[in-house]
Amino acid sequence: MKLKTVCAGLAALAISTIAIGTAPSHAEDKKPYTIYLSNNFVGNDWRQQMERVATVSVNKGPLKGRVDLKIENVENTVQAQINSLNNIIRQKPDAILVDAGSDSALNPTIKKACDAGIVVISFDQVVTEPCAYAVASDWDRIPSVMAEWMATQLGGKGNIILDRGLAGAPISAQLQGGYEKVLAKYPDIKVVGYYNGNYALGPEQSGVAALLAANPKIDGIMTQGYGSGAIQALKDAGRPIVPVVGFSYNVAAVTCAQTQGAKCILGSNPAYLSSEAIKLAVDILDTGKKPAERSVSVKGDFVTTDPFESKLYPGTKMIKIAIGENAFPDQAPGLTLPITPDWVEITAAEAAGAK
């Protein structure tokens, strides 16, 4: 069983344009498009997986033979990415995909690429330049659904602790605000403590442990990271396993599946955003038509021990956590789930870079 995604923006584009495989002249002459992927750093598991699945997705399935993909990694500074993009523009590729180091500082350079007739798509960390298209996860939907799940698990009452994420990071504030907006509808759910998990296992585990020591009754834990660190803190403290919200790292799914009594929901910022950006670029290049909307929202699935029906976002896809299907003890702990979009089959081993 493979995990799939519902991507409304791309689906609409597919309806309004000619699908890959039935496209006009370029698809027939088989000449591949040259597409560059500009990545501003590779310092975590997600970015490395993002690059691997991009490469896999142009070597199999409907994009096989359609794309000459070139990946350019730069040091984590805005100026380094600007310099790299200027060099890429001089190569006159068909498209440039950008995982950006800044939402605005790259704009003049990106505008230069657009003016040169290059299709530009920013993804993951997107830019504000209007000529570029954006492919990103729905960061309003994700925390809302997970907070709603927690409220359902608790029956609308109980004490919880909440992760503030990484200090100063905009997405951390957005996630925290999303959690709290939904929880505010449940006056009998009390946030009795906050910690900064920094999207890392160590700070998550130590932050939860400190709050467990200070609070004799905790009924739920809402992280912005792995969730598995929170579960380990509960075990170490000899406390009951309570419902946990986290994100869909492999170690989180495996821990939830293998811990007796664990109840978890794991949100997704899929690493295959890169693949979706490539597919969007090919669709645009094949047809010469651009989607009416600048932003495409990728609605990644949730994996959970306890699927439920969201009232805030009806039809949200819930997939039950299962070893061997979406939790892989033999793969890297930092593997991000779901692994593959629905238009190509990317395996766990391919996403993890297994030889």
C-alpha cells in the first residue's frame, strides 16, 4: 500500500491542461526539459530526502525521460543562493525550482529569471515574487486538524503541554497559533506548560520531561516535532502513555506503532514537494498554459493510530499507522512520511537512499 496525496491545485491544472503523456510537440519529440533545483542547504533529513525523491521521480513513472534535472546546493546564506541563481539563469534552463533561503530577498533575481522566459516555481520555503509559482503544504489545515484530533481524544477536557517549536521561526508561531485557535473552543482543555522542542529529539524529550516533573497530571502532549521524544519522556518518568501530536517522521510512526497504548496523529510536510514542483513545471512547459492561481497547496495525508472525521476540514485523509506500510523499522529514523505522491511510486528504500 502506498501513501497518496490530494493536491487540489495540481488536480485542477491537470483538468485544465493536457496531461503528461498526451502533451503536444515536446512530449512527442522526447527532448527532455532542463530543470534546475536550487536548494539553500542540506543540513537535515528532510532536505536530503527532498532531493532524493526529486531524482527518483524523473527517472521513473510519467516523467521518465522528460527531465534533465540538475540540483544545485549552496551554503545557507541568501547571497550564496542569489549568486547560484544568477549562474543558473545564464545557462538558460527551461525551469528553475527554488527552496528559498528568504521569502523576499531572492525576488529580484527570480524576477530576472521570469523575464528571461524561465518558468520559476518556489516550493517548501516559498517566495513572494508574483511571477513565481508556489508549491507548499497547507500550514493552516495541519495544526487545526491535529488540535481537533487531540480534543476528540480527550473528550474536550484535560491538561496538555504544548511545543512552541523553534524560537523566532515563523512556521513555529503559525503551528502554535493553529493549535491554540482550535483548543480555545474547548474551555475544559488547559495548556499547563510550554517548551521549545527545536524540531529535534533531544530538546523535545528534555522539554517534556521537565514539564512532566512539574505537573502531576498530563493528559496530552502536542509537539511540533517527532512525538517519539515525548513518548520516551513519558516512559522514563513512569507515566501513563497519553495522546501525542507530532509530525510524520519514520521514528515517530514506528514508536507509535510499537508502544503499547500509544495514540498518535502525525501531520505531514511531505518531502515530495520537490516532485510536485517538477510535475507542475512540466505541465506548464508542455502546454504553455499557466495555472490561474499562483499558489498550489499540497494537502499531505495524516497518519494516525486513531483515524477520525475532521469537522473543520471534511474529507481529510487519515491513514492508520501500520508497520511495513507507513512505519519502517529497517529505514532511517528521520525518513519523512508520506513518501510518494499518487502519480509515481517512490519506495521507502528509494526515499531513504538505500543501496
